[in-house]
Amino acid sequence: MLILDQAKTTGYAVFENKNLVEYGVVELGKKDDIYENILSSAKTKIGNLIEKTQADMIVIEDIQQQNQNVSTYKNWQC
């Protein structure tokens, strides 16, 4: 199982049978980058991490409230 933090510098942990076997960070973008500008490279970096760890399950942290209504943020669509 691969667990990912949702941030531009993504923390990750890999568990096998409830045992932590690996952890680290992957920089998806710089602090000042907007998410739309890092999506392509982030997809590649996360894909590489999934391939490297051979994860059979992926868990991603839920969103954080950052000066917005969380329910509106979660339901917003383009």
C-alpha cells in the first residue's frame, strides 16, 4: 500500500502487511507554482513512484481547509 500526502512536496509511506517498509518525499513542484502548472510532471513522478513501489493499493490524504468552505471546495467543478 502506498500512502500519499497531498502537497507540492509530497510525503509518502509504503506499507506491507501493516509494516512500514519505505518512506520519503517527492517534490512535485515549487512552493510558488500553481497546481495547474505542475500536473503533467506530478503525474509522471507519482507514476514512477507507483511503479517503483509496486503498490497494490494507493491512499491519498483528504483535502485540507485553506481559507475556504471545505464542502464547497470538494464539490466545485469546472
